[in-house]
Amino acid sequence: MEICRRNDEIEISELDPFLAELLRQIPASANPEGTPAAEKRLFSPPTSGTETEICAEWKLYVEPELRRLFQTATETVAADLEQLNGNEKKIASTLRIPSKHADAWLSALNQAMVFFKNLSCANWVVGRRVPGIRPASVPAPLT
Amino acid sequence: MNAEPLWEEVAMAKNVTVTTFPIWRNAGPSTVDKPTIKKETRSKENLDLPWQVVVHNDPVNLMTYVTMVFQRVFGYPREKAERHMLEVHHEGRSVLWSGMRERAELYVQQLHGYLLLATLEKAS
């Protein structure tokens, strides 16, 4: 794998298919939906909890804005990653990221890191969470 | 004790013509009501204490990333940003800024946008 900067672009060439597949999973991994711990960390309260009025206002006005910001970042990354789709037989091995998308990449990678850090128990099959597997802290329903 | 000379006397001494307006001179006491002063009580704490932007330690973010965010959000030079980053790393928290609540809220929002664990609190 080679990383170099070319004309306002960051070029990652000779990408290993496994690494390419990992990169392709970033947008899905950054989505905290269904993982309350990750959701709680991504949208943490602005105070230590004593200022309830500020927290309520935050939830109403700031949280949706942050949600949009995170979503825009993952969408930008997903669009860049489409270069790796290649054809059915072969995944393309070069990824060109415009320098102006660097912040979106930082955000999406960080979101994914937050997600993994807060994942206490989940099962993954080729980068996808298996539905029905819940974090250890959530008890299974009694049958 | 010498009384101060009237301004008309001074003018005469300096040979200056003075026009007087008797109505002004004989004006009675002012009829404007005294302003009513309302007392508003606010605790000293509310008035004086600034709000602090506190960043908490977080095992997710890389040290270089945190330094970069401090530089971007607060415009701090690299050395100062690194000092705060290390304080967060070693002490668990660092006060990055203090001042008006609105600005503190804006800073916390920006820090959350960069996925840093930040809160605002009243200075104690």
C-alpha cells in the first residue's frame, strides 16, 4: 500500500483487498443506531447533569445539528469509497480522497472508533452486525 | 471667608455685555418626579462566575488529534494546545476556556462535533 499526496488529493494505491473491504465498512460502522452506549457517547450531555435546563435545550437544538454533521461526514466518506466498488470480480485498489474531505474522514473514522469502543457485545459477520445480538448489559427477554 | 463674585459682576469687570433671561434665573423648583429606583436581586454567583469549558479524558481520541482540535477550536498555539492535551491525559480533565455562557456553549458544541468529551460548568 502506498499513500501519497497529489494535486489536492490523498492517493492510497495498491490497496490490499482486505484493507479495501475494511475501509468500505467505515460508514456502516459509524452508525450508532441500535447501540445505546455508542449513541450516548456520540451525543453526550453538555454538562455533568446538574444543569437540566441546558441539557434540555441542548437535546432540542444542538443534538439534531450534531446528528446532521456526523451524517454528512459519513455520506461524504461513503461517496469517496464508491471508487473501491470496481467490478464484480475485482475490487479497485486505488482510492483518491480530495483534501477537502479530510475532515469528513477524520469524523467518520472517529465515529467508528467511538462505536467500537462502546461495543460491549456484538457479533459481526463480514462487517455487519447480526441482529438480535445485544450488549451484555441488556438482559435477554424472558421466554 | 470671601464669597465668590457673581458671574454678572465678573462680566462687568471684564466689560462684557451680558443678556440675562429672568425666567431662567427665577425658575422655581423642578417639577420632574424623582426617578424610582427598583432593586433587582441576583445572586453574586450568577453575576460573577464565568463558565468553563472542560475537556475530559477519553480513551478513543488520539493525542495528536486532540491537540489539533484544540488548535482549531480555540486558536491556541501548538505548545498551549499540547499542554492542555497532556493535562487531559494525565489529570483526566483540563479547563480550556472560561467566560460567557453562550460562547462556552458554542465551544462545547464544536468540541462535540470533533467527538471530544467536553462539558461546560460554572467556575467555582
